[in-house]
Amino acid sequence: MVKSQPSIRLVVTSGQDAGAQLDVGGQFKLVGRARDAHLSLSDPSVSRRHFHIHAMAGELAYVQVCGDAAPIVHANRKITAGEVKVGDSILVGKTLLLVTEASAANGSDVRRGKEVATTTIGTLLTGVAADVVGVAAIFALNQSLSAATDAAQVEAILSSWARNYAECSRIDVHAEGRAQFESADEMPILETAMPDGGTAIVAPARGAPTGWLAFHTMLASHAVSDGLRRLLVLAAALAGAQLAHLSTLQIVRDDRDALRRLAIGSAHRFLGTSPAAEELVRLIARLAASEATALLNGETGVGKTFVARLIHEAGPRKDEPLRVINCAAIPEALIERELFGHARGAFTGATADQVGVFEAAEGGTVLLDEVGELPLASQAKLLRVLEDKQFERLGSTRSIPLRARVLVATNRDLDEMAAAGTFRRDLFFRISVIKAIIPPLRERGDDVVVLAKKLLSDLASSSGRRVHDFSPEALDAIRRYPWPGNVRELRNVIEHALVMGDGPTIATSDLPEAIRGLPRAADVKASVSPSAMVVELPMNEESLQTKNREAALVVTGGNKVRAAALLGIGRTTFYRK
């Protein structure tokens, strides 16, 4: 009985000559760049006469590198001679070849357009882990995907990569796969012969819309190597992970924006058409473009933190964090620890390093609210930080550069405090390079109506009540009220009205008594007796203020809360006077 001649086929699966084939029999065949080579390659990194190959018994072949040609890569090792078997890959230069049976490579039994193969990840990873080309390809893909900012960019990057590295005509990020498996090793990689002669390879990608990605390669099914399969499995996993990351990031951003709207409203500019508001809008734009330390000065509740956020978000630091620290709310013994952090062992109980606000802000912005409440010792250290642009954690001698921009805010007159010796004058000059005065609400005219409607829009969605506007009487009451608590008080009043009312609009009855009880200006003039309006000169300031309080009590029928609101001062202050 005559023994059949062994026949093995070399198929180029990746490189410039992808698809080229060589039938190898019992005689040595030459592979190289020479024109007379049995398998002539175009890869410039391949020698003219690179290696010989001949078939052996069974599914084995023998390879021998020619002369001084570079070693070939087989099973992740560089070799100059050795045995290879069917299913192995050989890397020569930048060209990847697959050793197959000649009978299996002719593709005569492939059913076009139907699934022809299924491989599991577990089986795939038991072979050669990777090849040099595959590592480079995956590294290139990972570098590109890390810069993607949305799903469309991920798809475009993956499509370009698949064309260059995997001979793919297109990819499908919405491919249909199979049910999820309990074990990742059992996850199938599906291959289907396509009518155009290529192969669709469907790989799992957990972050993709359907959990699968399809690569439409131009290679015939018999030319798809395990190396290519591994490459596409890793590519799908990387792309899926980036899609999942971007999806999670978008959820976080949406949550952040929702919390921001609940905290300070959805406005991205300082609202209002009054001259004071328009002047502040112009100043915010200048401050956003500057790196200068700015002092935000204004009464409690006017929106100093909101203005600081507008400055931060309109400037080049908007992608970095904004850190707000209320100097009045932190005990004197802890303020420096909060600002600068501390080193391990700095004091009893300091068992680990702690990052302070200046360090945590990185390249963002730090707002020191109520800076006038800082103790003098802390003021001196803050001055040094602003001057030297560096600081040390408590208990450490290592200097840390100050990368954050610093804004300060206060409702106090720091110039007056400096004159009294309760605030360092040198620090005052350092932090007030630019001084922004946030006007009180009572000086902004009809801006109060604009703000009220904007706050109603922001708060209505979380109130469980469908409200779209104010009644004319409610708006009239809002205009009359002097708002000693400014925007913060206005927000609280609207929240109160949303809870207390039940109609489609905010009615006067929904407002707190102190606001709805104030009379109109015409009613005030009619109700005040002539004697209450008479001022006998000369009269000092204290006597004039007393006359004002008496007139307010007459107008409000003796109600001190309403009288204080009418005069635009706090209830406690009115009681004390």
C-alpha cells in the first residue's frame, strides 16, 4: 500500500500579503522576499531568502532559517530551526503565517452565509498567548481608545484599527450574540462565512449596546488563525470596557448636574437685567479669564458661592474640581488641618497622611468662604501660601506646590477689620487684587422676579407638584418684600410655597405670612398717620432710625416680624433696637 505524501499549507493571515498560500510537500520550499521563492513576500522586514519548510509525517513540518536571516517567532520563542504542527503560527518579520492542512484550507465545504465555527475563549487562550504583532496592535488600540470621549469615537477608532490590523472591512457594535455564560471561559466566539468570501467574527464586549461586537474580516474562514481570533477578542473587550466607562461617566455627569441644579440652580450665568447684575456679569467674564486672587464681597445669601462656581466653570480650570471650605464652620484648632492636610504622626491619632483642601483641588479652584473668620495665626500661614505658591502638611517639611487658584468670599468689611486689627492688612491687600461686590436682592429691582421664576423651574420637578408660574398677586408680594436673606431666602420661600400649595400656580396664600402680609407702597402711604411722617429738625441718626421703626410698627399693626422685613433688617436686630 502506497503511503500518501504529507501535505501542509502555509497561509499568510496578517501582513501585506494576507491571503497568500503555499502548499508544502516533502521537499524543502523557500519563503522570503526573493522573486524565485516558493512563497514570495512583500514585507521589507523579511529577508530575500528567509527560511525553508518541508512537510513531515502526520501534521508536522520542519522549518530552517537560511544563513544570517533573522530568527522566526514560534510559540512565543525565537527559533532558527525546529518542528511546527498544524494550527501553529509563524511570525517572520511583520508577516504572520498559519500552518494548516492543505485539505482543510481549500474551503470546499464552507457553507457561505451560515455559521461555520464556534470557539470558546477558554479554548482560545490555551494556545499561544499572543504574538509580537498582536501585542503591538492591542497597545495601539488601547492608546487610541483611552482618548475617546463618546461612543461614536470608540466606533470610529475601532473601525480604523480593524482595517489596519485585522483585514476588516467594517465592524458592527450592535451585533447579535448568544446568551451570557456563567464562566467567561465558556463565552463563545462565533464565526460565519459571508457571501463575499470573508468571515464575520462575533466576540463578546460587555460594554457594547448588545454585549457583542462583530468584525467583518476579508479573510476566508480557513485563513482565520487563533492569533487573529485572540486579537479580535482582546479588541472587543477593550472597546466594550471603554464604552462601559463612558456610559458610567455620563451617568455620573448627569447625577452631578442634577445635584448641582438642586443645590444652586441650573443657571450658567448671573441672572438679571439690572445695572448691578449686568456689571457683575461683565466682571465674572474677566475674572474667569484671569488667574488673579479675587475677593467676593456681599451680604449673606446673595450667591457668593454661585458666583465663584460661575468663575470656575467659565475658565480654563473647569475640568478640575472646585473645593469650597467654610472658614466659619470649622473650629480654630482644625482649620489648618483642613486647608493643608497633615502627615502621619503629626499629632496623637494621626495614623495616616491626610490630604488638605489645597492639595485635593489639584489644578482646580479653592473658595475660602467667610475668610474674615480665619484666626490671625491661620491668616499669616494663608498669606505665605499665596505669596510662595507652596505649602506643607502639618507635621511635614516637604513642600507641596499650590496648583489651585484661590478665591475668597466674605460678608464682612475686611478693610474695616484690618483697621481694627482683627484682620491682617497685608493679607487683605493680597486677596483683594480684584474685588467683586455681589449686590443684595433689594437693590436689583425686577431681577427678583426673574430669579423667582428660575428657582421655581428648578425646584418644581422635585416637589411632586406641577407648577409652572406665579399668580400676579404672588409676584406683587415678592416684589414688595425687601429680602433681607437675599437669594437664599427667596429659594426657601419658593420651597415653602411648593410644599404648602396645591394649585397649578403659586398663589399669595402659598407664601409665608411675613411676605404676603406686607402692604403695597400706596397702602403704606395711606395708612401712616401724618404725625408718624413728621420729622422735626435737627434730629440725629439714632432718633431718625427710631422714627423709622415706629412708622414700620404703625404700618404693620405692631407686628415686629413684618416691621423688620419692611425695613430690610433682621428680626433679631429689630428686637435689639
